[in-house]
Amino acid sequence: MTNDDVADATRMIAMALGRGRVPARSSEYARLVQRYHRDPDYAHMVHMAAKGFDLTVLGVDHRSGLILGTTAESSLSLSVTELVPNTGDRPLYLLAQLAIATLAFPRPQDLDDDEFVGRVTVSAVDDYVREHALAIEQRINAAGEDQDPPTGQPGLEALWRAYLRRSATGRTKGDNEPFGSSRKIVERALKHLVDYGFMHKVPGDGEGTYVTHVKYRVQIRELAAGEMLKELAALGISRLPSSDLGHKTGDPAPPTPGAPGPTPAATLAD
Amino acid sequence: MFFEEPTAAYESLTARMKALAVVRPIVGLDSSKAKTERGWHGYRLAELALAAVDFVALSSDMGTMVRQEAVAKEVARYAALQVPEGTESEREAVGTWITERLINVEERDRAFRQPIGTLNEEGFSVRDFPFQILREVPDEVGRAALVVTEAAINVLLHAIDIDVASAQIATEARLTAMLKRARIEDALQAALHARRQSLRYAKQLTDWRAAMQRSVRAISWADQVDEEVELALEHVKARSDAETAMRQRVGELLEVTEDEGKRRQLIDLGAVLADCLARHAGLTTLLVELGPEFRRQQDRQVFVVPALHTRVHLEDQLLRPVLELPIDSADGPLAAFTRAAFGPKRPHVLYLPDFFAALCRVTEIQSLEPAVVQTDHEWDESADEPLFTAEQEQEAADLLASVPATGVRLSSLLQQARLNPPGVSQRWGTDHLVALRVQELFRNIPVSRLAEGREAVVAIDDGVELDDQRFGGSDFLVLSVRADPVNATGGAPAARPIPSPRRPGAPALAKDQV
């Protein structure tokens, strides 16, 4: 290993961090990606260089180049407050991000399919979350449980209620959609994904359609889904996919409190 | 798209429609009344019909013919495969019925008819296209026997179960033959057909590539792909050569042909051939890339340890549980998801020496064409109303040009400028323009003019405050200077009081405006 090799490895990290850099548009990047696939020593070096930044290599692909994931310690990790400064909108915004990914990759195998392109629209995402929230509400009403949050403790309100309380569209005095409407929040979430190159907006029938980029699938599959599973497991919640069990009920089973036990997240804790 | 004569383009539609028409009687068998009335639900009649066509085609190959009974028997054999529990007589009935349907015994002339639109010099018209599938002809002893018609062979035997490579060669041969006889219209059709073949070829290759990207195990490289790719590569090369030759031939024909219509057809043909060539270039790339792609996918999929990710059902495992959590508890998991989904943010500064290296590096694009700067012409085209009129500009320029070497204060220049009050259409008077110009002179000393030894007007800030009803700041001393040329005597023109370009105290900003 020479200094040139080190330069190549770090150069690849720099390329990955630069916005809109793809191997197809840079012969240097293409060469580095090729080298990564051919030269195991070099590949190892890239991994080590990424580690130095507290980043992990999620994948190297000739279409999207080097895809990096953040670890919680990384200073390059995006802070959620940057994306959504308003703390009131924050839970809904984050939920929108999850809903977008879920709707873009409805089946687990879609995440595995390298050729798969997900398609979502703002209203589809909003309707989708509402549908699930309404299903929960109906179930709880049927059970006669009281789900009102304790006074003065809005943080204890269930997420689905918070989403239902927010109007989907509405109108302000200026005849604009209010900034805090749930569809606006979804739209902002999608816009951020577009800004980061994870989605592309294409003209759709009536409203814009957003299509996924290869990178987005990798980020969700390799990192985001697992990270969230781990967090949920830490809260004592683990759920097996219902479709794999062969029966699909309309209403989800209540979360399983208690010990995490052998959860799917356990295998992810690499 | 490509320029094509509308009649020629439509002829291709007509041709394909005819081919599809031949399929219709076969496909229609399964939705026929007879099937339900006779309770033949278990039989797939269309498939049996194809079996009949196959049998007749293969049996009548060597100048021999086959009788209807034999065909019915053969169909019954297939019917037994479909419905093993059916009776012998039922199968025989099915076989007979199908054979009769294929001969189309209900029509007197035995022809199936399909109305198909055509476009020619007289315009658009719809005509009945008659065709047959099995035809009864007398055999060598004068008895009726069955043969398969050309239409049925082309469509039912050839087109559906087609080998892409050989079809392409056949098309090419046809095209060359037609060009030799200068049957240009037909040749154009053949070229268009060849192009469709190329499209299919490309599709097959891309399908292949997609399949191997999903899973290399779906494809056996040694058994299947390697040989095929070699063949295909050779084939594409040969096609490219052939099409280049044909283009040459088209060029030759163009030189000798006087007829305007033929010339246009030839030009169309040339365009289609050029498109074919471009496609083949694309195909070649695809073929050449297939091997490395396979190896890359193999590395990625086979030699790499199975990915650490487990399949996560986003809806069942993430979305549904999190919806039921209280907002405060949901924040952690959701924030983790979003943070991970977005990946690293772009740092503002990576490492300064990198920036230096990056700035010094010659870009990959070597064409260092100077960028086009806006010309005067484009300025004139600006839609904005100019702030000052040409007269005002001239007036200000005259004022500054007449500045003596002893110098004059900005305040007196402003006084002079105000002698001519602005017209009603002007928002700002000439004094404003003069103030701007002087400020400009202070900031940009015409160094090159001075260095060349030419006279130049400069503005100097000597600390005198401007006392004016509209403008504030320094009362600049504006004077015209001339320096010795730098290279004339060797003596530096250091004696001149050239002020340092520091910012003047609140430059000529309008008090009443801003």
C-alpha cells in the first residue's frame, strides 16, 4: 500500500460525500468503484477510511457509487432537528419518513430487488398513514379503551392520534394549504429526500409522483430498517412480519411489552 | 422519431395486423359456443389446434400429405394428455371438430376473413383479408389431403416460436436481395422489420442482464451465456458489416436514381439503416459489458458473505408498532430511522489541502473554450428600463472628461450636474450618475491606463466630508493624472499620490433614498 492507494481510498469517500457524484459522470469515480470490486486490499482500505469518519460502507454499486451509512457517533450524521426545526411537527415528519419508505417498498422482497423502483405520491402517503391510524382507532373504540392522553402531558399521546388530529389539507386565510397540514409535512419529507438524491420527482397524473433512487433502497435496507428495529427492541417491542406467518389480519396485534427475547433485531446487532 | 413515409409506416401496421388475424381463429376456439355446449371445459382447444397445425406441417414436409382423419387422431392424442379421464369418442370428436374448424368448413370458400385497414396513394381503406390455416388439396391419388398454408407456417409455426438470431439473418438476406433488384419500398419494409428484430435482441440481452443482477444463480454462464454471447457478438459484427454495405448500396442507388419518389424512399431507407447501425453499436456495448457485469454480480452476490440485513417488513415490523407508541417513545426509533435513511450529510469543508489540490487540478474536460460573455447586443435586449438616459450618460462622461489636472471636488461636480434638471421620465438626476461614477473611480483606479502613460481620471479621498443635501460620505477630489510609462524610463511612477483602495466612509449613498 502506497500513499497513492490511501489517496484513492479517501478520494472515494470524498466522492461519496459530494452531492450528485456518480461513477457514470466521473471517470475517476468509475475507476475507483471498479478498483473496489477488483482489489480486496483496496476495498478493505476504503472500509477502514470510512470507519475513521465513523461511517460504514453500505454498498458499492456501479450506478450509485459508494453508499455510506452513518453511525450514531458520526459527526457527519444528520441531526433530525436540521430537517424539522418545528418540534410540534417533528413526530409527524419522522412518521412520514417511515411511511414513505414503507409505501415505496411495500414488500420485503422489494428491498432486495436491485431493479425495483418504488413510486409514491404525497396523498398516497398521507392516506396510507391515516388508514392505519383509523384502523387502530376503530379497534380501540370497539374495545372501549380510553386513549385520551393525560392533561398537560402531550408526549404521552399515541402517535396515531396525533396524526389523525392533524388535518390533511385545510385552508389558511390566504387560501394556501397550512404549513402544518399533514400533507404539507409529507411533502416536506419527500422534498428533503429529493434534495438528498434519494428520490426523483416525475410528473404524475394530477400530482407529482416520487420515484426512488437505488441509493434510497440501500439506505433503508442496510441501515435504517435495522436501526429502527434495534431501537424498538430496546423499548421491548418486537413483531414478526405477519405475512410470513401466513395470516394477514386487518388489525395489528398490540405491541408485545416485556423482554425483547430472540427478536429479528438480534441478528441485526452486528 | 425517425422520418418514415406514412404509407410505408402504415404498411407495416397492416402487415402485422394480418399476422395477428391468423392467430385469431386459433385463440377464438376456447371461447366458442361449441366448447360450452358440448361440455369440453377441460380441453385447451387452442393448444390442440396448434398441435394439429404442427402435425400437418411436419407430415407434409417432404411432398407428402396427410389426411384429415390422421390429423384428428393426432389431436385426440394430445387431448388425452389434457383430460386423461375423457372418453375415446369425446377425444375423437374434439379432434375432428378442431380439424374442421381449422379448415373452416362452414365457409364455402373455406377462408377466414379479417377486415384490415390499409393506407395507399388513394387514401385509407378497410379491406377484407382472406386467409386459411389448413387447406384441403387433392393428393397424388386424387383424394383430399391437408396442407398448411404459408400464412399459418409464418405466423403459427415460425413467428411465435422464433429464434431471434436466425430471423435476423433471414431479414438481412431479404433486404439485400430487394436492394439488388431496387425494390426499395419492400426493402424499406424489410429494414423496418430488421430494426424490430434488433429491438427484440436488445430486449433479450437487457432481460438477461437484469436477471443476473437479481441473481447470478438464475443463469449458468458456462452452459448458457458464454457461448451465446460469443455467437451474438459475432452476429452483431456481421450485421453491422452487412448494414454498412447496404447503406453504401443505398448511396449508389441514390446517385443513379432520378425518380423523386424513389429518392425519398431511399433516403428513408438510409435513415432506418443508420438507426440500425446505431442500435448495433448499443448492442455491442451491451454484449461487451455482459461478461464484466456477470463477474461483478458474481463477486457481489456469491463471493461476498451474505448481507447482514435480514428482511424487514417495513409495515408490519416498523410502521404498525410505532403508530401505537406514545409520541415521546416513538421519537427515538423514528429519529434513528430517518437519520440512517439520509446517510451522511455533506461536510462543508473536508480537508483544506484537498481543496487546494482540487482547485489546481486540470479538469477532465480539456476543451478550454472561453465562456461566452454577454455582448453589448444582449445588454440592449434587456427588458429593464435603463435608469439613466443616454443623454445623462453623455453628460456625466463629459463632466468627468473635463476634470482638470488640478482637481475638482465631487461637490462641485454634483452642482454642475444639477444645472440640467432631470426630465419627468427620469427617476434619478444626472447628479446621481456622477456620484456613482466617481465612487467607481475611487474603487477602480485605471492602473493599466496609468502604466501605459495615458491620462486617466482618478478620485482621491483626502478626508474632506461631503456636505450635500442628497449624498453623504467623503467629498472626493477628482483629478486627471498622467503617469510615466512603466517601461519607458525604468523609474517607478511612485511619486503619484495613488491612494490605497480603502473603503471611503459611507460612499455616495443617497440619503433620501436607499
